[in-house]
Amino acid sequence: MSLQVEKLEKNMAKLTIEVSASDLEKALQSAYMKQKNKISLPGFRKGKVPRQMIEKMYGAEIFYDDAANELIPKAYADAYDECELEIVSRPDINVVQIEKGKPFIFTAEVAVKPEVTLGEYKGLEVEKISTRVTQKEIDAKVQEEAEKNARTVTVEDRPVQDGDEVILDFEGFVDGVAFEGGKGENYPLTIGSGSFIPGFEEQLVGVEAEKEVEVNVTFPEEYHAEDLKGKEAVFKCTVHEIKAKELPEIDDEFAAEVSEFDTLEEYKADIKAKIKEQKAAEGKTKQEDSVVEQAVKNAEYEIPDAMIETQAMQMADDFAQRIQSQGLTMEQYFQFTGMTAEKMLEELRPQAVKRIETRLVLEAIAKAENIEISDEKLDEELAKMAEQYKMEVEKLKEFMGENEKKQMKEDMAVQEAVTFLVENAVEK
């Protein structure tokens, strides 16, 4: 194999890869051996037709596609290793020459990792982290827990109120005619949940049990049923049962039931500590996001389109794996959502750009500040991972190749670059 590298505009490069005529001949023979059992000619048994006869009858190019598909992956992989470029996209392959007795030549256009010119990244301004906790925030958390522990009781001495759960029958009519899907019996509905058509639930407030009431609504213009969009409808409703939440008394007994503490005072102190801890974590994340965003904005770079497309495709592949783990195929997902592969890639593009920008700039900062991850630091991180996955460190290392360890070091260096930015920022 021989290789020529041509630098193109906008961080692109073209690799011209030449494979010897003898290697092409081997690939053509391999293609013939795979296909010969599918080809028959008069006078020959199936699978016994000589290659020369097939090429004479159908043309030598009958085996070209299979031969090219066999040669390209290895030849490109060898060229990738040899060219010393930081390739950051999938290759755009174009066959230049494929002919018996001649070298096989193809090109691969690829995106090359862009150079980054850093702007200001030290002394960036960030908001000071506030971990102040108000009594109102503590009370809201206690109330939230009380809501979770509320019991539902049937109400018989009053009409429906906001927040009640009702059991009702309903039937909808448009222009006096009942429509499909507009009927329900013994249907549970929480008033104020917003789960029905806008205006429906509010009209049930004040209704007494076992008394029929008419609810007048207008279907939204964006309603999913085409024949009901924007239509006025009347629902005949009967509430059979009214249920209300009964909250527990918020006292020491309540605290003992919902927590590990014996008193309400101790329980509230713990809530305060947890809110404070949460605010500290959220504040740190905001500072990190802020300094990274500023550093990216201050830097200069030119991202090739092929790099963005490759990143978007990788994100789409990751999404496909996640939904497949939930038992759903991408075809089903597209069918249910009306999404297409092209539309998904277009929607992922801004996220892909942001991800690339962030990574490029943080890698450049790590390089500028000589941030490197030692083997000892890597071992410490692997020990944490092993503990998390409940396995021995040595076993974990066995599963990881050198490329995985290298990638992990790079990821850790990027995270240390974020920490460096925050440590060198100025709080305002």
C-alpha cells in the first residue's frame, strides 16, 4: 500500500491510497469464491463455472464491488495509522481506479482536528456560590413530604374542590352528536392536574356528587384528532365520588415516620443541610458551565462540517442504543414520533457543535497548562470505578485496552481543565 496526503481547505484532507495489483487480484479471486455458487451458465454445474467464463459473460467488473469492499477497510485503517493526522470524521470514500492487472486506487476525504487559538481563559468572572437556605425552602420540603404521606379519604359533605380526585362518567358531543373516544365510565381525575382539555376540570369545581352537569369546552387547534381540532364540545358528566387528601400532622411523630430522626427539629436541620449541599453542587456546576462557555467564546477555531456530521451521527447512534435497551427500535421510534433520521441529525447538530467546541477548547487549555494525568491518578480513578461496579481493580483493568486507558486519561485531563478555569476565575 502507498499513501499520498493532500491538505485541503477548512481543516479537511484527502488521502490517496493505492493497493497493489496483486492484492486486487487476491480480492477479485476471493469475491469469485464467495459468489461462484450463486452463478450458473449452460454446460456447467452450479458453482463450477470458471472465473474467466463468468468475467467473459458478464464483464470483469462483476467482482469489482465485492473486491473493493474487501480491500478498502484494511487499506484505510493502514493509511489512518500511517498518515499521522488527527482524523476526526468518518471517511468519504471515492474509488479512482479499479481494473484487473492494475493497482486499486481510492481516495478518502477526512476532517482533521482543528487548531485552537486560545483567548482569555484566566480571571474569568463567575457568580459567587450562595448556600443560604430560607425557612420557606425548608417548610416547602416538609410540606412536600407530607403530601407524599397524605391519605385519601372519601368526601360526602361538600362539592368538588380544586385538588380533589373525582370518579366520574362523561360523554362528549359535538353539534349534538357523540364522538369516538369521548366517553368514559368511573374515570379517575385529579382536579387541577391539567390532564383533560383546557377548561374541563375547572368547570367541575362546585359540582355535587351524583348530579349531572354539562361542561362546555373548545378543543385546541393543535389537538391530535384532526376532526376535533378547534371544535366546540359539550360533555355530560356525573361525579360519583369525591376524594380529598388528608395531610398528616407535622410534628415529632411525623418526623419519626418519614426520616431517621426522632424530632421535627432534627428532621428540619437535616433538610437544611441537604438543601445547602444541593445548592453548593448546583452553584459549582453553574460556575463550571459559565467559565467553559466564556473560554469557548474567547477562543478561535474552524470546525469542518464533516466533524460536526460525524459527532451528530455518533450522538444518534448513542440514542439508538439507549432506546433499543428499552425494547424499542429506531423504526418504531420514528413511526411513533413522526421523526426522520435526517430531521434527527439536523436537530442534533447544535448540540454536536457545542460538544465539539467545548472539547477542543478544554483540550487546548489542558495542553497550554501542561495538565497531564499520571498512571497513579488513573489507578485512583479505576479504583473508584471498581468499587462502584463491585469488582476487583485488576479485573476491570483486564477489560480495558490501552486505547480505553488513553481515552480515560484525556477525559480526566479535560475535567481538570474545567477545575483549573474555576480555580482561576474571579467571583463577582
